[in-house]
Amino acid sequence: MSENTEAGQAIKLDPWFGHYADRASGLSASEVRALFAVASRPEVVSLAGGMPFVRALPEDLINGALSRVMSEQGPTALQYGSGQGVPALREQILEIMALEGISASVDDIVVTTGSQQALDLVTKLFINPGDVVLAEAPSYVGAIGVFRSYQAHIEHVDMDNDGLIPDALRAAITRMGAEGRTIKFLYTIPNFHNPAGVTLSAERRPEILQICQDAGILVLEDNPYGLLSFDEDVPPAIRSLDEDGVIYLGSFSKTLAPGFRVGWALAPHAIKEKLVLAAESAILCPSSFSQLVISEYLASADWMGQIISFRDVYRERRDTMLTSLAEHLPELSWTVPNGGFYVWVTLPDALDSKAMLPRAVTELVAYTPGTAFYADGGGRQNLRLSFCYPTPENIRIGIRRLATVINGELDLLSTFAGTGSLTASAGEDNVISPPPDMS
């Protein structure tokens, strides 16, 4: 089909097709979003979405905070507020970040509408069309969408079980330099990575930071899962090692509830000033109501105790998923997260997670294909399984159904190709493929 024919068809569907800015071409529905309609059907066990289990929140804690805010601060809660965020909440955010070794000034925190908005604002401030964002392979689908919308070139950097590989980062920087490209920042999720589930080791954190400092590259540290550790203390945040070269993104979506849509950015002072201006241009101010409810909750509730309760819920579900994978799909490989929401699975060479998804939905189980987490078409041999939302029993049911799908695909391959051995391999797309480990 010719380019003119395609353009003509597009205009029939949308009479304003020719009026959009060039950057609008980077806007597309993510594979995760496309799954929601199917995964929300009650008969489907969804192992796809990273939705926190908000039912674990005691109703009286939230209802009490809501009631007190409306009775004591109602007019303020329902009014416009500061573009930088409520000062009291920013003070409390300092206490939260201190748990990961971060020392900062309240004036360098910008409250945002979820950390997703902070990600968008940082990208808007730094990216010109064609600029490079270094991002882990795989990387968060929401970040890929933002970077594409601002016409960035996304250069993936390999990971292993200890997170981002320093030598791979050096190689990517050298490669982009040889191509004459401008690298603006490294985007990384160091703790309980989405989607890979791995954690950047304490030994690698200063090395990654030093590599970026030597190359004059900003680090964008995204840390929504940091307090949801199952087995051990989380290593200190990269931001705790340097104040000037790191922007740190945090969120209440995973440790409280995503419906409040409250996150934050901690940035070097000059960048913070521009973030506030960009935020005011985009939304005027974050929700005063949501901020005050969260601030009241933090002031009156045992919020750390609630996070510990969340850890227990998610640890049980993680263990259920790993046990079920070992029972029903023992020849596959997967990561073993020590926190967060996700397990990253590597399929046999011949299988394609995206092509296999319709059959999975027919079998009433949903997952997220690995292609959602790559900007370059990679990840077809991988899939992300989320253990955060389904009950342990539904996780067991979902993994059994997934095993039916995978074994069915292999049977078809055996019929038509004369081979059906279930052999796991990392493939060229993905360095992450540890053997199953239940220890």
C-alpha cells in the first residue's frame, strides 16, 4: 500500500489527521492498556496488570483521614493549591525517602499527579527530537510511551540478575557517541524492576553513577516499589550517593493507593525550578484534596505497619507464583524478585509471547507479552507475570492455564516441525534468564 493511500485512509477516519504535530505520531496504546478490557472479565485470571491489592488497606484508616480532612480543612482541600505541592506532605516525603538513605531539602521536592507525570515533565524539559534516553532492557512500558511521545531515541542497555550491567552501559554510551547522538539521561528502576523483578546490586550502584557522571549524563531514578522488600533491606537509593546528578521519582501508588494519583520528584535545585514551572503549565497544581488526605494518613496512621502488611501479602503471592511455575512449567526460567510485583519469564526459543496471547485469553488467563517493554521489537521470548492483585488461589489457577497454553503451542510446533522439546534459552533479546531458584 502506498504512502498516499495510507494517508487518504487515515483522513477518512480522522479529518484532522494532517493537522497533528509530528510528536503525536509517537502516541499509541500500550499493550498493557489493550489488555485491560479482556483482563477485567471476571472469568479471566489476569496475571497482566500491576495493580496493587488495595483491599489490604483497612477502610477505617482511609475513611478516618478523609473525614478529618473534610471536617477540619474542607475549604482548603477543595481549592487550588501550590504548584509545588502541600508543604506538610513534602516534609513527610522527606521522612519516607530517609528510609533509603536520602537526605534532602523540602524545597527540592515537587509533588506530581503520580510519578508518571513527573516522568513526563522531566522528559519534556530535557528531550529534543532525536535525543537519546538510555533505558534498561526491558524497561517500564509507561516510560517507553513517554519517551516516544517526545520523539526520543530509546537505546536499551542489558541487565542480568544484579540489574543494569555496567559494561553494557559503557558500551551503549560509546556506541551513541560514535553515532553522533546526544544522550540526555539514563532511566532506571533499580529496585524490584518493572518488568524484570531484579534489583540493582549495592556494588553496582556507585559504579553506574560514576559512569554517568564521567559522561555528563543525568540519572533518572524511578523507585515506586522501593519499600516493598520481602527478604532483606533495600540498598540505599542512587540519589543517596549524589545530589546533583540524580532526579529521584517516588509514588504513593504502590505503598498506599493509586487512586489518589500522588507522586513526587526530588531534583537538583535548578531542575526543580523548571519542573515547577512545567507542572504549573500542565495542570496548574496537583490535587490539594489527595495531598491533604495522604498527609493526614501519614500523620495519624501506622503507615509503616501498613507497608509491612503489604509486604506480607505480596510475599505470599510471590511464593505462590514461584511454586506454581516450578510445579507446572519447571523447564522454563524466570527471575526471583525479592520485592515488588513482577516475575519475568523466558519462554522456549520457538515461542512468541505476543502471538501466543490470543490463545491464552481463550484459555482464560492473561499476561503481558515481553514486547511491551522494548522499544526495538525485542522481548518476544519473554512475558511478565504480575502476582500483586490476584489471590493465591487464582495465581495457581492462572499458572495451570498458562501451562496448558504453552504446552499446547509446543505440541503444535512438534506436529508441524517434528520437534517439541521444551528448551529454555535467554535468546538475543534478553540477558535475564536465571534458572528457577526456590531458595
